[in-house]
Amino acid sequence: MQPLKAPEACENLNDIRAGIDFFDRQILESLQKRLRYVKAAAQFKANEQDIPAPERVAAMLEERREWAMEAGFDVAFVEKLYEQIIHWNIQQQILHWRATYPERAQA
């Protein structure tokens, strides 16, 4: 694999695409690592109803909006992106919780 070139050092579209592909893979790997934390959080939830934590979601979204502004990103885009990530992860945590703690699900 060729070393990754800085965007301004790219000489053709293949160089550009290699950079985009590299960072897309990094994004997916980060999402995978994030999901491991989300699933690990299930052990600290007394029941399935504790998982969604709407106050935590609201606080997270506010913080992500601030991060977006600081980074110069479109705040609405980042908010929508994190809404998708967070709500999908909540669903994954619920499924994980049910599979891992079936005795609690019955209670």
C-alpha cells in the first residue's frame, strides 16, 4: 500500500480516492469501537427501560453541536448524523441487553 498523501500533495483522482477510502475505513473502525462501549454499558443498566436515557442523548447532541461549531462543520448535518448514530446504537444496546441478560428481561 502506498503511503497516504496529504490532500494538497495528491497528483490524481486515485490519490484522492485512496485518502477518502482510508478515512472512510477509519470512520467505520471508530463506529465499531464505539459500539463496543455501548454494549459494555448494558451491564450497568438495571433494566431495558434504562437504556434510551433521553437526558443523556439530549446532552450528547448539545455537546456534538458545540463540537461541530468549533470544527467549522455544518451543525445541522452533525446533529442529524449523531442522531442516527446514537439511536442505532441504542437499538443495538437493547438487542445486546436482551441477549445477554434474558433473566432480567423476564422480570
